[in-house]
Amino acid sequence: MSSQLINIQPMSQPVDIGDEVASFSPEVEKEIDWHLAKYPVMRSAILPLMFIVQRERGYLDPPGVAYLAKRLHLRITDIWEVATFYSMLHTKPVGKYHIQICKTLSCKIMGEPGITEHVCNKLGIKPGETTADGRFTVSLVECLGSCGTAPMLQIGFDYHENLTAAKVDQILGSLP
Amino acid sequence: MFIGAIGCEPLQLARVHLENSHTLEVYRKHGGYESLRKVLTSMSPDDVINEVKKSALRGRGGAGFPTGMKWSFVPKDSPKPKYVVCNADESEPGTFKDRYLMERDPHLLIEGMLIAAYALGAKTNYIYTRGEYRYLIDIMDRALEEARAANLLGDKILGTEFSSEVYTHTGAGAYICGEETALLSSLEGMRGHPRMKPPFPAVSGLYASPTVVNNVETLTAVPDIIRMGGEAYQKLGTEKSGGTKLWSVSGHVKQPGVYELPMGYDDMEKFIMVDCGGILGGKQLKAVIPGGSSVYIMRADQIIGKDVRMDYEGLVAGGSSVGSGGFIVMDETVDVFESTKNLTEFYKHESCGWCTPCREGTDWLVKVFRRVADGGGRPEDAQLMLDLCDNIEGKSFCPLGDAAAWPIQSAIKRFPEDFKKRLAGNGQL
């Protein structure tokens, strides 16, 4: 217990953000403008913009965070504050394919443990880990709203439902 | 998976099986946007609110607050802009009805939002969708584009003086953002922390302006209310809960799905055992959570032979509540200690950390559950869990704390054997 207490870190750890600010293509800038135009208050666009930065850069890396702060006229800490609250935002690199297995009750009783075991054995990693080649990250996540088609997992934004071990093999085998 | 109506004509699910049901063409061919036209050309905003009041429509997100009354709280004389925000942050375990409404009939939601926007005088409206439902945001964006091109959205809608815009917004993975004030914090670009009420969003919501936050299912009920009249809609259900209700059914049933039933459907046993095909693999029913993970768990003997009526009052009388209408059906193989532990882990993960009773309480509950699960159950542990729940329930800043406590309290009370067998000396309760 005491060792746990000593190891507690502040929520927003000091990060060396450096001087680098990310830049994006004109198409991506246009997409960002489209989101910003939806709101009377710039800050409201923070989540859609974070998803764009994450898509373009893999995760919310320091240059990406610096870009968001500059674009939204916010402080770096404002960006970190939001980024650390939401489970879909990554402040550390994740695998190219982020496999998120739903572990909440309906999926749990409909076979999630077997699916998790199968995925992890196949990839040779445990939940929370990334394969050495950086291709796959496996996470156990809370309810994704697919309870009637349980068990399920999501890869990136794609839903895969009514899973069996054979179906998991087929899905993983079909990834480029 | 089944999607359809039982015991009534489908209203909200009327078009879901049509080919290309998500397109404007199909929606209009089946009477789509005629309610909006009726509202814009022949009704005053007050007329609309009165119809919704007459319909006895109650909020379908979980709290069940009368929708017409919620709308009437928006001050008419406010100089500030007004907003309608659709809560599509469907994250309550066991609930997946909004997903299919948006996937199959996005224009129904747009029409419902525009009618609400007209009634409240809102020029800008947002659909806050959970981040994981990205494919639905894409479907909604395409539908909004279609509506805009057909002059059903934007300036001078259908050639009238009414102008209003609807935009999609993405969440990013936080159950708490389904709570309406946390949703508004998130939509303003903050951490999703709930806010003190009062002031209620109707007075001071998004950007401190009058705001109505309604669930997807609530807003998609509105076009039918306008089409058939509030009274006729109410008569489909009961006096206090009008219309039809969507129930998401998952777990150990032969036919899981989204079921549209008239409010006050008789009865819950028939629903599970006949309509949903009964229990998988010929096993016995053990427990049902009827309203999403936050409501009281029910024993089979509270359902079988008990004529539990499926509406707000009926389910309370039966020992639980409607919540979000998410049925999780569990057979005899389920250990209720394990199922309750699973949900407690969920609430601990989703507690936003804003208030102490919920943040610390859910964390301690999980620690006790894990210790018991690992074989270290002490005689007093079930009582310890109840004491922890007592320190959360009614003492947290928002209802998430209550939602974490209720499943545990009801599980220990109704399935004491599943807890006691894990505690040293068969426990003390």
C-alpha cells in the first residue's frame, strides 16, 4: 500500500514539449476549418480536432498538442487537461491497429473472456500491450453499445460483432 | 438480432427495414418531414409544446422527465441564443437502441430536432454522439448534407421564415458525458465534469444560454406526436407514460434485439420468455437488469408469475425501474457477485473524479470486490460494501454515484447467497 502511495504521479506530468509545432496539409487544414465553423466558441472544437491530430500523427504527441494550443488559442495545459480525461485520446503511441475488446457485462457473459484469450494468444501480448512490430495494441474497454451482438471488439472505428474465434482469425487475417 | 415492434404498430422503427432507409428519398417517400412542414406552416411554438405535453412523452435517456415540461422551462424572453442538444452519448451498459435509430433512420432524428428547435426558437443545434460511434457521425453528416441541399435545414427552411442549423459533435470516450451537464461541459471543450443544478440547462446550459438536452429516442418520437396528435400518441401507452418505448435486450436470450413496445406492455415474463424467445440453451432464468446497468437487479421470482407491467410505474412496483430500457438477461450460470463486480469496475473506470464520494467510493468498492474475488473475503465484506454504497448514494455530485451504488445494494439484498459463499465463515449480513 505504501509503495503505491509513493508512486502516485500528478495527473498532468511535466512534459518537454520542445519548440516543434505540427503542420498539416491544406486538405487537413480545410477539415479543421470545417469543424471550427460549427461553433460560436473555438474551444468547442477541441475534441474533433484532437481526433484529426491523432489520425494524422498516431497519437497526441507534443508537436500535435502545441499545434492544437496555437490553433485554438489555448494554453498547452488546457490541451493536456482535456486529452487526459477521455479514454479515446492517446498521449502515448498505440499500435497501428488498436483492438478494443468490450469487457462489460453483456459481452462478458456472452463469451468475452474466450475472445480476449484468443486474441492475446494469437498476438502474443496481454491486454494493454503493443506488439513489438507496433502493429497491434490490445485493450479491454467498457461498453461500446453492441450488447445485442455480443461479444464484440472494435478495431480503430470499425465494429466487429457476434464474434467467434474463427471470425476473429478471419478479421485479423484480413488486415492489410 | 431482432429489430421491430411487438404489440403495436412500429412508430420509431417503422422504416428501419426498408432498403436505403437512411436516405432522404426513402424517408420522404414514407411521409418524412411532413410533420416539420405541418409545424412550420400551421402551428405556433406553443402549439408544439402543448402537443408534446399532451403526448405524455417522457425522456428516454434514463431519468424519464416529461419532455413537454422540460421544453416549457426554456424562458421565452431570454435575449440569448437557444440551443437544442441531442444526447447521443449512448453508453449505459445494455443499451443500444439509439445506435440503430441513427444508423437506419437519421432523418427522423433531424426532423425531431428541427421541430424541437422551432418550438424553442433555437437557431443552432448539436448532436453529441459518443466517439466510438464514429460511423454514425458519418451517417448523420451525410444525412444533414442531404437535408441542407433540400432546403430542410439552414436558411428559410421549406420557404418559411424559420432558419436553423444542426451539427454533429463527437465525444471521446467518457460515460459521464451522457449526464446532461457533463455533456455540455464536454461540448464546450472542457473535461466532462457535471455542473451544479440549478441553474438547469433550460435556463443556463450551453455557453450559459437556454438549452434543452434530449435523448435520441425522445427526439425521434416527436415527428409521430405531431403527425398523429399528442392525445393519440399518449393513448398508445399509459396515462403517465405515453407512446411506445424501445427496449434493448441482450444476454442469455434466444433473440436479443431492439424491441418497440407500447408503454405499459403486459408483462415482463411474456416479453422475455415469448417475445425474446426465452432463455438460451434451455437454461433457467436467474436475474434481469431491465433498465441499463444502473437500475436494481431483479430475481427471476420477481418476474415469473408476477405480471410486471413495462412502464415507469410498473417497473418501480416490480422492484426496479425503466432507466434507459436496456435489458440484460442472465441465466442460472451467472454468479451475481461476478456480474456486480463487472459493473462496479465499469463505474470506477467511468467516475469522472470531480467529487470525492464517487471517485473514492467506487475505487474502494472495486478494491473490496477484487479482494473477495481473489479469495480474501472477510466475514464483514458484504456489509462493508453496503456501507461504502451508503457513503456514495445521495452524496455524490451527480447521479453516477447513485448508479454505482444501486446495482450493489440490490444484488446483495436479492442474491445474498452469491456474496456470502465467498466470505469467510459464510459472511455476516
